[in-house]
Amino acid sequence: MHRNSSPLGFLPTRLLLAASSALWAACGTAPTAPAPVALPTTELTELAVNVVTADLSRPDPDAAFWRDVAPGLVSLIAQPVTAPRPEITTTSSIYVQAVHDASTVAFRLQWADTELSEAGHLGEFSDAVAMEFPMVGDKLPSVMMGAKDDPVHIFHWRAQYQRDAERGKPEIKDLYPNASVDMYPMDFKDAPSGGKDDKEAFNPGIAIGNPQSYSKTGVDEIIAEGFSTSSVEEGHGAAGRGVWKDGMWSVVITRPMVIDGGSTLAVGRPNSLSFAVWQGGKDEVASRKCIHMAWLPLKVL
Amino acid sequence: MPNVENWHLKRDVAYPYEGHRPARQWAIVFDLNKCIACQTCTLACKTTWTSGKGQEYMFWNNVETKPWGGFPLAWDLRILEKLGRQDWAANGEYLGKTLIEAAPPTERVLHFAPKDEDWMYPNIGEDDCGGGTLDSGAHLDSLPHDKWFFYLPRTCAHCTYPACLAACPRKAIYKRPEDGIVLIDQSRCKGYGECVRACPYKKSMYNPWTRTSEKCIGCYPAVEQGIQPQCVVNCIGKIRVMGFISPPAVARADNPVDFLVHEKQLALPYYPQLGLEPNIYYIPPIHADPQYLEQMFGPRVHEAVARYKELHKDPEAAGLLCLIGGTERIIHRFTVKAGIAVGYDEKDEEILRVPVTETPFERAAFDEKLGAVRNNNP
């Protein structure tokens, strides 16, 4: 199925109506009718991963080949099991496409979000999306982040992490330009022992090696065995890049087909995956998220 | 959900985890009649613990003016408003709901989430009076005062039932079994900010540089060596004492904290109705509005104020107040005999000895040797 590559194509009808009304008001002339698109309206039952001849080494939401891949609709609901959880479903569907080149699998994930949220300021949270895969054997673990001895392998992309990669991890002056700071410990030129370690001793999370405290590249690889157990692991080359445009996130996450000690995909072998989306602007973080409540079968062709 | 015993409220309260009281519980008692908001405590804490990147705005210890001040902005009013009615029975039992009990099904703790602007005015309301406005000068010639304010120094309360710990989805927050100090494991925290939302006293703070949440650590490295926290030992007004508080049934009258809280019932927890059994205790200000004080300290506040006014008749209490601020070391036991107050450490070795009434020394107004009139300088 061929479809228009405009991200507007995935917008829910009510957003399209709002956008066209605004345009109408602004221009004072009849708005151009939106280009017809083939929006999937029925739930995807199996995600087919077709082979492409393309460079998948760099995740690219605007790559031409995505036009030739049919998107599938995957429904989400507010995480219903553990508190804290959202009161309402903020993201009701995610549109999924996937391709592979025998060694790398690329997923394009798109969902409507009316505002871009990169976190940074106090009390702000980031837009994010995650895919999870079962880790071992044919038995499917709990879709709720796995279970003890039944781990899941998660690829977690955040707009905040992408900002780190593209514009550097923000300091207080980047977040609050008018902030006044005299100096930081060991950060003055005559400090007798102002080495990196001495400075980092004043940044507890960094000093103790918490992966959360370092500059990110875009995608965290996480192993989890149930709620509250997620643990960021050494990466295996997964990458991600997202573009937010016209109220729509379009994020590509690439991962190696084979990950020793992690989840592995193979041509012809049945596998599964599931999804979660966070809208930072709605204060969603951690268990405050919208999720797909089941494993979606995945078939690498 | 388990029920745990909360002696502040004289009843069991709901809490997500079983109750395990620590071997002993870190606690600070503050005499609010003495605090002058010099902020020496604030700076002692700031220079010791929060001078790094991402901690620029943090004050693990702060002093705010009541009724108008609050760091973050209106932290107390906003959670009290959410909680609704907070009634007490005549016998001192709390009849309302705690933050855990009042949480909607989607949340672990009833809370409000502060935004960045809420943290931007640590001194808002400083020295602003409650009690309305006046067209001309006031005459404060009776207690309580018509126009009033008081200073409220605050650290983390290292609650017996911490809301931050209850709310953390990663179980990254723990309460030390040896001294009850509540810590955020900096290697496990992922900066979700659930503790920042949940702590009603707003003493968990998010570090945007390390992307973890941080909080007052009770100066545990000092406490482990028998030394009181920085905010206590640097208090120039000598208004505070750190020690270990016992539950009422096993309180010891010769333990300074137990003496002030249990024996004399002078010091009270603040906002006990939130249900967390906070472990910082306040001797209430005797001049402030009684209704306001009741909201903050519960119905026992009126008796505490009355007792404080009679304190000068109590040689034992007067002796203890002389010991407070006289040593860096944690006083585990004290005695007052024959006008001498003595403090002892954990090994029951004497660490300080002071007269309850200092011997007056009179000097002639005129110094014959220098041929000069003396003033009060030493």
C-alpha cells in the first residue's frame, strides 16, 4: 500500500478539523483540502518487517522508503495496573512501520502529541516512546515489563535524550539564562585539585555512575523483570531519531537484529513486541504512560 | 494496604509497606521562639551539600516566614487545601484522612506537583505580618499578638512513614534501620520526580544536571560519628538540638529529645495530620495566632504554649536549654543537679557541663587604671 508521507496524514480527525479551522481563520480564504491519505483504522494483528535495500545505519524518520511501507495501527490505553497512572488515555494509538536489511531492524513510530516536550526545567517531563521485546525462549513474559526470571528488553527513546545528542546536555544557564552562579566547587582556576573526578564529586548521580546522569545519545537499552526493576544496560548499537511536526511525533528506532544476551529477531522466526508512549506535556513519566496491553506478533520476512 | 501505628495521630494509618521502626530515630527539635531567620543554617547546609551543578536552587534546609512565606511557593496551603477537612477528636485522635488514605486510585499519595516558578522565591513573604493591616503603629502589649509572624526553619523530617519512599516507583528511597535517616539511592534514582510530587513538605528536589532527585541526608556522615548536623551546630541562636526520639511508650526522660517532646510536651510535629509521622519537632511561638498554630501543630499546641510560658519555673528544662547549642556532639543523656547541667554521649561519657545560671560578675562603671568609663564590650 502506498501512502502519503506527510505526518499530517496520521492526525486524528478532530485535530485536522482544528488545524483547518485555524488555517481558514488566518487566511480568510477557503482552505486547501488535505491530501487524501490511507489512515489505518483497524487494529494491526501482526507487524510484518519487510526487507529493504537502504542504509539503516542512521535512523531517519523522513527516509523515502517509509512511503512504501504500510503503517499499522496499534491501540494504547492509560496504564491501568499500577499507581501512579494517568487518569485518562492521552495517546490512544500509535502507528507502526518496520523494515530490515538483514542486520538492522528499523521501526518508525508515530503518534499525535499537541506539544513538543523535551523536559529540562524543573517539573517538566519529556515526550518518549518505548518498544519492548521478550528476552528468552518462546514463552511470552508479562507484557507489563516482564516478570522475575522472565525479562524483557526495552528500547526507550526520549526527546530529552535526543536534545542531549543534538544540542548538548543543558546546564542551568541553558535552561534559565538569567540564573546567577558564582562558581562551582573545584571549578576555579587556582583550585589545587580541580580534576574531573574532583568536580564530579559534587554531582552525586554522576559520581556514583548512574546512567541517568550522563549525556544521552537518544535511546536507552533497558532490561526489566517487572515494575520497578528497569535497569539501563550497556548499549548494543540501538539508535533513535525523532521529528515533531504539526502535532505529530515521528520517531525511528533502529536496533541490531541479533543481540547476544538480549532480544533477538530472525527471519521466519515468530517474535513479539509491545509499545508505550509518554506525553511529557501531560506530566507523564515512568508508570504514568499509555501502553499497548498485549504482545503484538512480529514477523521478519 | 498495611496499617501502621502513628502516635502523632493516636491511631493506625494506611501505608504501602509494613511498619518497621528503626533502632533509633534521627530527630531535631527547634525552639521557634528563638529563631531570627539569620539563615546561617541554610548556608551551612548549602555550602556543605548543595554547591554543585543542578543544585543551584536547592535549600535542603530553609527558613521561611509564616504565615506568608513558603519554599516552594505555598507548599503547605496547597496540600492542606487538597486534603480538605482535618478534624481532631477531643482525645487527640485524628479523624481526617492522611495523604496516603486520601490518595485517588490512580495515585499512591495525595500531592501537588510544584513547577519551576514555585522554587524561585525562597524568601517570599519574609517578615510579612499576619493579622491584617493597620493605619498606624501597632502596640504589641499582650500575648498572642494581633499582628504576628514567625520564622520556620525546615529540614527533611526523615518521616517514620515517608511519602517520598511510598511514592517512588523504583524503590530507590530507603529508610536506614540504624537511625531512621531517609535517603535517595543516587545509583537507582531515575529522576521520575515522584518523590518531589509526593513529599508534602517538599524536601525532595530534582537535580536537572544529574537528573536524579536529591534531599537532605540528615548529615549522616556526621551523625555516624556522634556529631549533630551542620544546620544544628551552626545555629547561632542555639535554637535547635538533634538527637534520637523514641516512641512514647519507651521514651526516656533523660534523653533531650524525648524530654522536650514526650516528658514536657513542649515540642510538636508540624502538620502531623498529613500522616507521615515527621521527625522534626517545634516548640511553637507563643505570640502567634492560636488558630494558625493549631492548624500547623495540631490541637495540643495550646498546652505547649502555656507550658513554655511557665518554663522559667522548671530548673530541669532550663538546664537542658542551656546545654542546647553548647556542643557539636549528639547528647544522648543529660542531668541537671545543683544548678549544673551535664550532657553525655552515646558511651555515657561526659561531653559538656554548664551552669544553669551564670555567676554574675560586676565591674565598676569607671576603670580607675585606664581612667575611662567602661561600656558593655568585653
